[in-house]
Amino acid sequence: MLVSVDHVQLAAPPGSEDLLRGYYTAVLGMTEIPKPPVLAARGGCWFAAGPVQLHLGVEADFRPAAKAHPGLRVRGIEAYAARLESHGAKVVWDDNLPGHRRFYSQDPVGNRLEFLEPSP
């Protein structure tokens, strides 16, 4: 039986690891976690914040997905959006999910990310 999502993997172009490290750690506030050596040889990087893990894997013919995305629950969504904007990330608010505040943004390689918080 399924009990939880272990991680979400996103694709990234070859050589983008340093750019992604800067974004996922400094902008999103995640911590880089080590990849097992056999997987590290493939490139990419992994990040965590509490129980949330995002893995960025290198894809030679990378094209960011136009629709697919992880939905990341946050606390203090207004402040989190301001944090992203202060680092130059575009924030697009969407009020189409009843009972939630949410916005979309993109990482530096174009991966779509959704950030949401239940409304009080």
C-alpha cells in the first residue's frame, strides 16, 4: 500500500547543477542532500526541507514541462512569495483552488512549481 510520496524528480539540463543549488538553497530555503555515489556520477542534485524532497536529474534533451509540476505546501505564503520575488523569481497568483492561497513560479531552468497554503 502507498503511505506517502518519497520524493518528486524534476529534469534539468546538463551543467545546471550550480544554478539549481543556488535557487533551491538560497531562494527556496532547502538543504542539499548527498546523492549516493553511483547516482552522483549521473549529475543532478537532491534537496530537502523537512519531509519534502525534490530530486533534479540531468536530462540530455531537457525541455521543461509546460503543465506538470510539484505542489509544495508552505506556511506564510505571502512572505514566501515575497522571498521568491526578492530573489528575482516571478510569482503568478492563482485563486482557482477553493480553500487555498496559491501561486506558481519557475526554477531557473523553467520547471513549474506550485506553492500553496490552506486558507484560514
